[in-house]
Amino acid sequence: MSKSRPPNYEFQQWWNKQRETNPELSVEKHDDPDSGFLSLEIRGPTADRAVEKERARSARQLSWVCLLRFQQIAGSLAWVTSGVVSLLRTANRRIASPDSTADSSASRLYRVIKAFLIVVLLLLGFELLAYFRGWHFSPPSVGSADVLGFVERVYANWLEIRANYLAPPLQSLTNLCIVLFLIQSVDRVVLMLGCFWIKFRRLKPKAAMEYGDSPPLDEEGNENVEDYPMVLVQIPMCNEREVYQQSIAAVCVQDWPRQRMLVQVLDDSDELDVQLLIKAEVQKWQQRGVRILYRHRLIRTGYKAGNLKSAMSCDYVKDYEFVAIFDADFQPGPDFLKKTIPHFKGNDDLALVQTRWSFVNKDENLLTRLQNINLSFHFEVEQQVNGVFLNFFGFNGTAGVWRIKALEDCGGWLERTTVEDMDVAVRAHLCGWKFIYLDDVKCLCELPESYEAYKKQQHRWHSGPMQLFRLCFFDVFRSKVSLAKKVNLIFLFFLLRKLILPFYSFTLFCIILPLTMFLPEAQLPAWVVCYVPGIMSILNILPAPRSFPFIVPFLLFENTMSVTKFNAMISGLFRLGSSYEWIVTKKLGRSSETDLVAFEKESDPLVKTTSLLRSSSESGIDELSKIEVSKKTGKSKRNRLYRKELALAFILLTASVRSLLSAQGIHFYFLLFQGITFLVVGLDLIGEQVS
């Protein structure tokens, strides 16, 4: 008989610890007494208990996840709501303020456009209801035998009213605008044909003489300057901090005998620091031997016209035969006078020689590119054709040379309009004087780079002609010029190009076209909406062939500018307050930094002849550093909101939705893209922003 094994207490202790840590382990003893082994069974949780625990755990996790998501959504909604409310408040503050304090006509026009927008939105809601009820396919009739509901009866009466009472007058206005549009298009085509003829025949004004590189010498070896007439050069400016240096320098380095030229810097600045800067610049050039004077008016009346009139009243002006005028941002080439003055030789009836503008920042942004297209057509086609065939065109106010006798003969500068340049040109033309335009002589200048500056400039350029038209209408009829010249002045120069163009452009594409979507009984043909404007845009862009990729933006932007031009035309024609508002176009001095150094190099011979030492401040480095500091410390720029453009954007987009319901393809695309263009301009997303 075998002896039993002693118990293993260490194993028992280890086993007890394992059972405490893992209760799923159990020991079962078999019933067989002969078996001396213990059986070990590892038991896991039952399947039901596992599923229940998993379900409970998933439900709790899901509830927590949902609660967390709800909190995140609520926070996002609160943030979005707060942002929208803040945006609406900011937009309301900025839209509520008019574009100009004196722009009463703009406020009236905005109220009309806003009322029009409300009407269009109501009509769109009505048309959407009719569309979803199927009334577009089977419209209800007032006289039908079917029993109509209230809404159906209202819609049936609306169909009858718009067909019998609203559509006929709208169609008549549409036909009138189409006729004006075609007349203006024919005028553009004739101008282009005239320009092609000039290029084909190589017609251009020829001077009777030419000046050499240096004045001829007399028998004693001195310069004979008697063939060089006395020229007065005027630079009118007002708070031109950014560009005064480059304009003064460009004039002072003219290749003209110093004793035969006098420069007048006509400063109307009301900022003392700007006055001191300009005066210091004038003194610098005086030390270099340039005959230059600084004039500042104590009483600033009449804007630029008053400034020029005051300068022409000086006693020494009677010693001069010609006067050249340059705005503050213009930079004539050193040979400007040598290319323009010879045309007066032998032409005693010639009053004005106008040169072409060339833009240093035409590729700066989309706005300057579009302006370059417009102004290239103006100078290349309008000014050149009128100069060659009519010897008359509107003076551009700068980059031109006047015969002083002609200015005195027609009454000089008058302060009655904001387009004193056009005013004096019309009066000189009525007195029998002739003009010459030189397309091959270019004067550098700067385009407005912000929409705000461009808009104010265009307002002045389109309200002033209507002021002048109202004032000189009877003077044209009483003048002694030929009937053809009278017709050209009244019909072409004023009515067609200054009044009819902004009227039909705004009325046709911003008022009539959206209305025809809601009054389909009045139709606007597709060739008026797309094909003819496309052809006119191609003609406009021919003088600037590198701008062909921008032909579509140009067409849409010109229609967008029609609201500004129309408002300016109305304010000038009816003598509203904003028509006499003059705001100096904001300039940035894009070319000033490089030209300062260039002008300094060109002026070195002047320093040697006067035997003066150049101070360190005259090297241009201080001026460049000042410009850089002013750029860095300038105020932050922000977008403005233009309320008339925004309201018209929503009108056109609403009309595009209505056009989509009627499946009008070309009208829909035009309204859509034109509305987007208005929206972009209204949000000030074109060009540079201003402080």
C-alpha cells in the first residue's frame, strides 16, 4: 500500500491568488473515487450576458456621442448666427451711408432701384408658385368655365393686366432704346472706318519745322534762341503728396532753352505739410537754374478752373505765347515741347495741340486693364478721327499746349462747370479756332487703381458735359460756325456720346432686360442682348489688341458702370447737388520711385552749369525712404459696399432665375454673368481697396 503525497501549500496559495484575480476559473471534483485528479474548467460569461453588456455599453456610448454632436452643432449655429448678424449690421452701416455727402441724386436713384428690387422679388415668388402648380403650361383664364381658386384667379388677372396694360409701354420703351443703341453702334463703326482710313493713308499732322538737339549758334558763338517761342508750363495740383516730385521733375528737365520757359507750380493744397514739401521741391529746382515759381491761392474757388484762371492773370503771362498744362501725375518726355510747339508754326488759326496719354500702371490689376481698353479707343479712334477730319475734339485737360491768344479770345478759363477743359475747347471751336491731335506723342500718367477713385472720376466726367450742354446750347445756335459744325456739336458730341450712351446702356440692360423676364409679352431680341454688344466690344478692343482676353469682362464691366454714368448724366442735366462736386482722383505714385532716380540723373548737367553743390537730401534717397515709410504706416485697407450695384446685382440674379424657368438660354446666361459682375463690383472686389 502506497504512501499518500504530502499537500503542496505553495501551489495552493498560488491557485487561490489566481482565483481571486480571475473568478471565471473553477475546480470541480469528479465523482470517481479512484481518480485522484482534479479537473480544471475555464468558464466564460454566457452569450446572453455578453450581448446585454455590449448593448448597454453601445447605447451609453451612442447617447454620449449624440449629445456631444448636438453641443457642437448648437455651438456652430450660435457662431454662424452671431457672424451673420455682425455681418448684416456692418453691411447695413456701410450701405446706409451714401457714396457722397452731396449725392442726392444717387440717393433718389438708390430708392428707385430698391423699390424695383422688392417688386421683382415679389414677382419671382408669384412665378415660382405658378411654375410648381403647372400654370406655365396651362395658364388659367379669367373667362374660362372652370371654377378657379383665389390664387388662380389672381394669377389669371395678373396675366391679363401684364398683357394688355404693362407689356405695350415696355415694348415701346424697348424699341426706342434699340433704335438709340443702333444709332450709337453706327457711330462707333463710322469712327472705326475713319481710323482705318487714317492708318491706310498714313494721315497725320506734319509740322512746318523741327528743332534740333541743341539751339543753333550765332556769329559770336552764343545760342540763338529766337526761334524758340516763350512757353509757360503750368502744373495744377491739390494735395498731390504721392506724385508732386515726378511731375515737377519731368517738366524741369524739358529740352528747351531755360530763358524761354517758365514753370508755374499751382498748388491748391489745404494740407500744410504738403505745401511745405512742394515748396521745398520748387526751391530745389530753382537752385539748379530752372525758372520755376510756386503759387498758392488763399481763396480756393472754382477748383482747377479757378486755379488756372488765377495763374493766367499774372502780369508776366503777356510775355509768353504758349502755355502747356500737365496734371500732377503726368510725366512728359524731355522732347515734349520740341514735338508739339513746331505745329503752331505757320498755323495762325491753331489753338490747341493735344497729345496721347500712356499709362504706367495699365497692367496693375483688372480695373486698370479695363480702363486701358476704354481710353485706348478714346485716343486712338475718337480723338484722332475728330482731329483729322473735323479739326475739333474735347480737350483732355492735360498733356496739351494752348496758344494763349486763343484762350483769351474765347474768354479764358470759366468756373461754371466741372469740365473746364471741355468748356474752353467748345468756346474756342465756336470762335473758329482749330485743334490738332498727335497720336505718336505720348505722355505718361497714372490710372485710378481703386473702384472708388474710378467711380468718382467717371461721375465728374459724365456730369460735367451735361452741365456744359445746358449752358452752351443756345450759344451753339447763335454762333457763326457752319451748320455741319453745329449739328456735330449738338447731336454727336453732346447728345449721342454724352447723353444717349449712358441712358440706353443703363435702361436697356439694367431695367428693360430684367422686366422682360417677368413681362414676356414684351420681347428683347437676342441679337440686342448678345451679338451687337459683342461686335461693339470687339471694335472697342481693337486699339488695344493685347487686351483681347479681357473682352468679356470689358463688356460686362461697361454695363456695370452704366449706373454711375446714368446717375451722373441725370445730376448734371437737372443741376442736382452732386453734379458740382469735385473730388481729386486718388493717385498712388506707382512710377515715382523709379522716376525720381532717373530724373536725378537727367538733371546732373543742370547742377554743373549752375556750379551748385548737391545736398544729400537732393539725391532722392530721403524721398524714397519717406515713400516707403508712408506705405508701411498707412491705414489698413478695407472693401467698401456700393449699394446701387448690389441692389442691381440681386435684380439681375432674380431675373436670371425667372429666365431659367422659361428656358431662355442666352438671356439667362447674360443675366447671370451680368448679375455676378454687379455683385463683384458692389462688394468692391475689383481693383485695389482704399484706406
